[in-house]
Amino acid sequence: MPVYHPEALEALRAAMKESGIDYYLMTSSDCHASEYVSNYFKVTEFVSGCTSDNVILIVGEKDAFLWTDGRYFISAAGELAGTGITLMKDGEKGVPGVGEWLKERLSRSEALTLGFDGRQVSAKLGASYRKLATDCGANVNGEAALIDSIWTDRPALPSHPVKVLPEEICGKTFPEKLSDLRECLRREGADFLVLSKLDDIMWLTNIRGGDVDYNPVALSYALVTPAEFFLFIQETELTEEFRAYAEKYEIRLLPYENVFAFLKDYPFAEGAGKSSPAILCDGSASTDAMMQLLASKGNLIDMPNPTEIAKACKNEVEMENIRKYYLLDSAALCKFIFYVKKQMELADSDKEPDFPSASPLTEMAAARKLDALRAEIPGFLDLSFPTIPAVGGNAAMAHYAPEGEGDVIEPHGFLLVDSGGQYLGATTDVTRTIVIGDLTDQMRRDFTLVSAAHFRLMNAVFRKGTTGYQLDMLAREPLFAHGLDYGHGTGHGIGFILNVHEGPQRIGSVRPGTTPVPMAEGMLTSDEPGIYRENEYGIRTESITLTVPYKETEFGTFLRFECLTWVPVDREAIDLSYLSTEDRRMLNDYHAGVYEKVAPLLNEEERKWLYEVTREI
Amino acid sequence: MPVYHPEALEALRAAMKESGIDYYLMTSSDCHASEYVSNYFKVTEFVSGCTSDNVILIVGEKDAFLWTDGRYFISAAGELAGTGITLMKDGEKGVPGVGEWLKERLSRSEALTLGFDGRQVSAKLGASYRKLATDCGANVNGEAALIDSIWTDRPALPSHPVKVLPEEICGKTFPEKLSDLRECLRREGADFLVLSKLDDIMWLTNIRGGDVDYNPVALSYALVTPAEFFLFIQETELTEEFRAYAEKYEIRLLPYENVFAFLKDYPFAEGAGKSSPAILCDGSASTDAMMQLLASKGNLIDMPNPTEIAKACKNEVEMENIRKYYLLDSAALCKFIFYVKKQMELADSDKEPDFPSASPLTEMAAARKLDALRAEIPGFLDLSFPTIPAVGGNAAMAHYAPEGEGDVIEPHGFLLVDSGGQYLGATTDVTRTIVIGDLTDQMRRDFTLVSAAHFRLMNAVFRKGTTGYQLDMLAREPLFAHGLDYGHGTGHGIGFILNVHEGPQRIGSVRPGTTPVPMAEGMLTSDEPGIYRENEYGIRTESITLTVPYKETEFGTFLRFECLTWVPVDREAIDLSYLSTEDRRMLNDYHAGVYEKVAPLLNEEERKWLYEVTREI
């Protein structure tokens, strides 16, 4: 069933008229700030046909406007053609932003009404549109659930049975985590906590679900009270195992759909034993509807979920599991690179008419090969995101995904592969750029500088309190020196059998309105500088690090990164003239580690190859 | 006349009673956020006797409390002994901060009144105390000028005649700067600008004063309207030259003392031609009284003064003057180092009874020698701060100033000298750590790592938009790697014949509540990493940089630092085993530059010495 319904736009306008709404605003996010959104939540696509990830759609009586960012200008223009909806290229000169546009429109006459469904608008956007409308003398209806009535064949909410993680791999039981969490709440002066963030709920309860692609999370909400723990989850997801677990740990199960009704009636004051209970809820991970409701029930403490930092700092048991699976995952990628190199030799030898032709290796065939190698690892659950195999200029595109089989991998230049797995003990993520043919001097220089950037950050020592925003400079500096840079962050956090992207740490620029978070012991973070040349090639080297103690001195506590990824950085593309003595030492040390750790996991042919590609340079 | 009056505390309590004030709050700042405060403004010292720089004093009916920071705990304890005033060691565990304390006190009974003189309380503190008091149900009287009536022999306001800078060294005339400024105001939607920051006013008008030690500024306020420019300045400061200048450029001169009365009556609405005029005033550089007054006159735009960034980015003419004077200033310091080295040789040879004893060199004698060398430079006006000469453990103390003659400089370890001058074309600042005797291995290692830190930052290339908070990491990383660090920022901005410390850029951590400012072309910034070992020694190497273009590429605009300070980094303390090949190259390149530039400015003996100390290592 297609999500897009060409007749939805007019149906929506009729519903707007009935509800007295002049402008109706929709976003492409779900209720939980998830990275992947299921069809159920795709209201902007339902009305406009636009499949972009980052969309705000506003429908007026006679016109409609859709904002998206530069990644989607081309695709969105095609999808919107003929719909009567105007594409607003967000960030382009002369194109008003949503706020500016709304301000102009809502000021046109008296008492216009802006409507939206606050359950699917983030708290931050909701608050800003509410203020803006009020400033313009307009009314706001944030409970306008217009799509519910007109989307008659709406897909069901995703629903997959939840699994309980074996406690021996979690390091802490749910009651232990809950007790730590209640201690945090006490410190913050909060009586209650409402969680909307799915990975936080999964981490806290030691369960995993399957409701978001590649993210093993279940659609849910949680309420922590001084004495009880409520989990809102779809009935269809409850297994016998989970019911028993919930009973053992006194997890009060309630239907996912009832969360708003339940919270509306919940006696917060009584539960806290005071007239003005304090409710902690992270506005950056909640919806406008949730924040509006909770604000009416007590003093709202809007701050990051205490679960966020607890989840980010892996415990000893998690770290041991992570180290183990990262090594197995690295070995799979080594096997894959060996395979690709061999295929390329065959393809190259094609030119000799004596040899039989090898079937051409496409991007997707390469991805399938790698996915199969991962699937052989005991404990493999899923990929942590769709494998990205990109040759030539494809690798210079952000968020590249091959169409169909993708391009044939010809023996020229680079193949960039970004991939990762979900295992019963780790979520992995790794990128290597593989030499598959002849390189130009510029390709070698770019590759070598990315490698230097990667190892300089990897080998950093930093004082406790240092933020990723500061560390970012260590990776960029070798590129800056040559007038080069990359348009993305250098590192993101990674979950434990959870989302491949998680906060709060980030190695990179500070997002407006946020405070950079210091790197702390146990954080699992990527190190992934790159260089991208449009239509030519893309280079990225990504390894994953664990923040660990280095030493204590009279000057403070110092931390360092432990590398978890053990996959060769392609020596064929290294131009030694761009490496300092120290850069070279770091590369050689790393390669010695790769051979030592991975060789025992390979067959003889692979081991011989690994020996060659990790030799001192 | 001493500032402290032991009877002032009781006189103040009587005045409080008369005005119905339960707690009276005073700070040690002047009305302009100046670094040095004249006696006129020392109200906290007048009441308490405490001479610390960073004080908040609160007097109650029966008790009184004084907060200061760790630098002053020892001196403040001595000064407060017997006064009945309790010292609050700010930041120490278990010691409530001012806010916490006020909250507790103001909640004790109904409708207490907190009083202060808003003309001498910063806007930020004023706003926070006002909110706090209101939250506690207390009253606020921010116009309680109680000190005025009880300090009968109060020192006069400082007053020195202002000088008009020759226009040929300013690069831009006052009307040009004013026109640029009005353009900025238009962009920000501001009709008016009120300036309280003295160096901003001096920069804008191209005049200089002498009312704050070492900072060539005149006590003043300025009001920029759409059509006029008002300068509030003491009558006693007006020279014939300046009056003529003011007339030529239509600077409306008004008495400094009348600024509040004038602004209170000023017809802002009429001047802007609209009922709700927008007034820009930088709350971080203004007083509570000023912000309260302006808020009653229109829409207040509280943002950094547009003059701040314009002042920070030096123009071509300023840069040429700066380069010239930095070289002359560097030569003076080279001469000084040569002198010290020779004195140390003499002191050392003392041990041989055949030679006559050299008179011992004290810290202050060394400072006088250096100050005299600077004073010989044509165009010398003043020091930019008191020269800091520090031997042994003295150099490990922040803000060290010798008492009397200070310590005798014995031929052991290091002499750290931090100094600078005001010239008719530049304000300078430079620190070198000079080997004056035997060193330990640890001293050599520390010195070498500080040198590496200094040159790595100095040689950085960075993309436009990079902030000092990011760049800071390049200087810290070589220290972090050995578990070392320093407790101060790596770099501050420097004025043009103005304050030796100015904003908005800063190479270092971000002060809470502020946004880091990107480094921009023309910024003059220090590069001064260090290592300090309590009671043993202190090392700092400080050079000044100018941010200049590096190159434009498809990846962006890149900037670099041009070094302006040309003084040897003492080779005697370099341990090559702690320098990478690249670190060594940077040191040698720098020394080659020092010899090439400074040698022509020295006599033959000095030149020979310079040749030796700048040879390739």
C-alpha cells in the first residue's frame, strides 16, 4: 500500500475547514525522535508524496509549502511536481525559513489559527511555533489530530515481540539501573521521570524490540515514580518470557496507546506526597503533546534524561562483550577486503583473453558478501544500518544508497564501505576505503591525510572534562593544513545492542543551543574523518574507540582512546611524504595490532594476505 | 588617604536602617567592567578593608559576609581579622555561594529588602539577585546609593586629559567607524546604542585617556542615535585639541556625571521616529542601573557591542603599526635577556674570589632594566601592565607581583618575565622563561613540551569559523600526552594602543553562558601555554599572533597565524627527545626568523649572542 495518497491534500483541507484551522503543520518525525521512521508515522509523505527524511509541511487553504534540506532538493522537486505543493529549499538564500514564513503568514490578518498534532511535533518545534503564533496574535490548536480521520488505510504501528537480554551480558540488572536512576532523580530534585526515548527505555529495562529498522527498540514510553515503574507497550509485543520478567521486577505493563490518557489522570501530587510534584522530561527527546500534558501536571524539569549519560558510559561487562564482538566484526571485514581484492585481481586479469571472465561485482553484491560474513558470526542479530558500498563519485554522496544492484565495481580508484552489525553483545560500525585499482597522486594524498587525521585523534590523550568539540580539532588539523575538510562530525556515540547513533557525546561542532558533553570513561565513540570530492571519489576511515583511563597526575585525571576496530588501513594508498615520523609510527603500531589480533581468526590464505598488508611501512 | 574606614561598617548599617534595607550588597567592580579599578570605586575596601580584586560584600543588621576566590583567601583572612566580617571562601566545599546564601537569608521572614547601588553592580549580577529576591518574596532597592553619603573623604574620580590619536595610525577615522557602526545597528534592528565599555568608546572615537592604570582609557559613556553622537566625559579631561576634534566631527560633549539624568530624559521614541525604539546595550559590559534605565525607555537589545568585533579585527594600517612595534618591542626583550644572561655569568663567577662582586640582581631591578629598555623605543607611552619578573616558585603563582625588591635572582633554574608596552602604534605582551642556571631533567622536559605546545598552536592552519575553544586543544595536546596541563586560557585578544586583554576571541575553554567566537582575520591574540609546579618553578612561553588569510580552496577559506613576537625560546632548556621532527623544524624556523629580523636592531655583542642562541638545533 503506497503511503502517498494524492487525494489526501484536499481531504486535509476539508478537515482543516471543519476544525477552523488556517494553516496545518506536519513533520516527518515519529513520537520518539527515532532515526528511522515507520510508515505509520509518515504523515508528510501521506499528504505530499515527498519521501525525504527531514521535512516540515504546512498546508494552507489554497497553497502548501514543504521545507527540506540540501540533501533532498533534487528528489523532493521530482516528488512534488504536479502536487501544487511548493518546495522550500531550506537554507538557500532568499528562501524564508519555516519560522519566518509562519510569522509573515500569521500576521496577515487577525486571529488566524495554526494547527498541528502535538503528538508528532517535537517539543522544541512546538514551543517555538506556539510562541511565534502568539506573538503574531494567532491561535494555536496543538491537538488537531486531522490525519487520524482521513488516513483510512493507514499502516499499523510496527509491532514485534520484545526480547529480554541475558542478564550476564548487561552488567547491571534492571532493578540496579532503576535504583541508580532514582538516585539521579533525587539529586535533580525530580519526583517523576517520563521517558519517550526508545533506546533509553530499552537500556534501562534490559529488553530489546524490533519496531524501528536496524534499531532494536520497541515502541514504548516509561514512567518512573518514587515507588513504581510503568512501561507503556503494545499488547502484541508481550511474550511469555517478558511477562514473567515484568512480573519478577514489578514492571507495571500498560498499553502503548493509553500513555496520554493514563498520564492525564495520574495522581502525580499524591504519588510525590506534595502539592507541586517535579516531573523530569527531556524536551529534546519528547513531543509537544507530552510536554504540554506534563506541564499541566506539575513542575516540569526539562533536562537531558539521566539515562542518557548512564547508557553512554558502558560498564565493565558491556565493555568486555564489546571488545569481543568488535574483534569478530573486524575479522569479517578483513575477510571481505581480502575477497574484494581478489575479485579485483580477477577482473583485472580479464584483460588477458586466456582467463575466464569473472562475473562483475556490483555494489550490492559486495554488500551481500559482507553481510553474509557478518551473519556467520555466532551471536549475530541484524545489521546496525544498511551496508553502504560506494565506488567512485558515489562515495562522495552523503547517505548514499545504491539503487537496484548499484554500480559495477570496476578496478579503478576506491571502494568505500561503511557497515556494522548488531550482535548479542555489541553494536558495531566501521568504514574502510579500499584501493581497488589505479590511484592519482591526489587520491593518495587525500587518503594519507585522512589516515593521519584518524590516527592522531585515536592516539589523543586528554584531561577529564575535555569535550568532543575540542578533540575534533586533532582530526581536522592535518586536513586544514592542506586546505581540506569534511562536512560532517568526526565522531558519534554508539549503543550497546542498540542504536548505532546515540548521544550525548559527539566529536565535532556544537549543535546550536546545546552544551558540549565531556568525554567520559566507558564512552563508545567513532573516529571517522574523510575527504569527499564530488563526482570523483570519497574517502573515510572509521574506527570505534572506547574512552579509558590513562593516568592520574598532580595536574589532573587523563583519559585516552582504546581502539576496538582492527582492520587494515590500505597501505597501497599511503604516500609517506604526507606522514610525519609520528604519524607513520602510529600507522605501523596499529597494523601490528591488527595482525596480532585478527590473524588467528583467518584462514591461511587470508592470513598471508593480512601479513603483507600490515607490514611496517 | 586610606580607602578603608573602620567606622564605615556601622555608618552603613545606620544608613541601611534609615532606608529600610535589611541586606546591602556591594561589589569591587567599577561602572565599566574595567580590569583595574580606581580608589573612587573601591566601596568594598572602604567598608571591609579587603583589597582583593573579586569581592562581593553583603552587610546585614548584625553580621556581614565577604566572598572572594582562592587567589585571595590568605590575604583576605588577614585583612578581615577583627572587622566582624565573615570571609566566605568562594568555591570551597560547604561554603554557600552568594546566591545560595541570599536565598536562605531572604526566605527567613516576610518582605525583607535587599539593597544595592545598581550603578556599581553588573547587569548580570543585578538581574540574578533581583530574580532571586523576588522568588523569595523579598523587595529589591537597586538605587540605594548609601556609600555616597557616608564616604565623606571619598577620592575623586580619576581624571586625565584625553589625547586624540593621529588619524594616519588609526586606519579609519571616527566618522568612518561611526558610519560602519550605524550600518551594524541597522542590521540588528537597533535605533540606538549605549556604550559603557571604555575601550570600545576609545576605539570608536580614536581618542585615548589615562583614567585606568595601564589601560589608556577615559571614564566615559557614549550614546549613538540615528543622527547624533553623544560622549559623556569629565569636563576636566577636555583639552583644546580634543574640543576642536569634537567640534569637527560633531561629537556632542556632555558631563560624565550626567549620563543617567540625560538618558532618563532623552526622547528615544522621537529620535527613532517610532513609539517603541530599539536600544542596543551590552548587558555583559553594563551595570544593573544602566540596563534598568534603558529597559524603561524602549525595547532593549542585549547583545555584544558591535564595536567589540570591529575593534578586535585590526585594519591594515593598525596591522602595519603593530608589526613595526612588536619588532622593536621584541628587540628590547632580546637585549634584556642578553643582559640577564650576562649578569648571571657575573654572579656565577662570584664564586671565584679574584673577581669583584656584582651587586645582586633582584626581581624588581630586572623589571626596571626591561622597562628602561622599552622606554627607549621612540613612541613608547607606558607599560601595558606591571612587568612580572618571577624566579623559582614565584613563577608558579598566578598574578605574582614582587613585594618591595622581590627575591634576588640567583643563578639557578628559570626566570619568567611577562611584560608589555603601550606605544603610539601598538600594545604589546610577551612572556619568555629564561634559563639562569642549572636545570633538572624535569625542568627541561616541561620547558620543551611548553615550547612544542606554543609552536604547534602558532603554526596551526584552520578553516574560517574555527573557534579558539577548538584551537586550544592543539596547545594542550602535547602536555596532556605527558599528564600535564595549565590552569589558564591559552590566548586572549589584545587591543590597539588599548587594553592588553580584550575580547571577544579567546583561545581556551568557554566561559559559562557565552558562545565561542570564531577566529577572524586581523585578530591579535596571544599564544601562551605554560606549566607551573607549586613552590618549584613556572614556565610560560607567550608570543602574539595576528590571524591572516592562508588559502581558499573548494573546501573553504583557511586562515593561519602570523607570529609578531621575535624573541628566542631558550635553547639551553630544550630536550630534543621530547620534540618530534616537526616540532624541531618549527623551532628552528622560528629562530631563523628571530635572527633575521632582530639582529639588525642589536649591537655587535648582542648580535653575536643572538646568533648563538638562534642556531639550528
